[in-house]
Amino acid sequence: MIFEQLKPQIEAIVSNNQRTVDERLYSICELLEKNITYYNWVGFYFSHATKEELHLGPYVGAPTDHTVIPFGKGICGQVALSHSNFVVPDVKAQDNYIACSITVKAEIVVPIFKNGKNIGQIDIDSNTPDPFSQLDESFLEFVCEQVANILS
């Protein structure tokens, strides 16, 4: 499966200390968006140090106005509070969804933990209805574990 093929590439990106953290995060976004056909927007959000809000980090996909998201708002903001994965098979069925694009049909958000603290998340939008499975969740948890190793 594609996820198993991508794992060593994720590890190689993360371990490349010649590149900045943001460059490595951007490379991960590129790798996922390029290789998984239903990953149409891939990005990272990180918790602000003193405010209950998320700030957009590196991403690949259509530009977004959602560079700051309050905790509790939208899918990302809900994950900041719940500390749990959130899979949305149909964004139109979600009351607390922040629309980024009319083409987005589904979303998955997986938190990043560092020393037991939820410090951010990976956010994936898909233009395909209900594309995400447990395999996506497990793979993205792996990605987040790898990313946590390079975050301070």
C-alpha cells in the first residue's frame, strides 16, 4: 500500500538536518499531496504559546484565509480541545465546519503530541467524498509522531 511506501520517505525528510523545520514540514506536505490522490490540501497548524488559537504552518494546496483558528472553531479548533483524531466524511454534515473551498468534500485532522501535550495538527482536505479510512488515520498518526521529533 502507498502508506507503507511513504513511511521511509517521511523518515528521510524528518532526519534531514540540513533543512529547516519549516522546509521539512513543507516537504512532507508536498509528498503527501503528490502521492495520495485524494489528499488535495495538506497543512500543519500549531498551537500559539499563550493564546488558545492555532496558527497555520507550512501547507500545500489552495491559499487559505484561515491562518489563525480559535480553539473550538472548525474541525481543527475542535481537535485542539479534544486531543483526538477527527474524520469528517462529509463536511456539509458538520455544523462547526469552516469552509475553505467549495470543492472540499471531506477532512481529516490528527493532533501532534510533544511530551504528552497537543502542540499542533496535520490537516487534510479532500475533494473526494468520504475517502478516509483507518489506514489514513494510522498513517497520519505515524507522520505526526515523526514530526513531533523535530519540533521544540
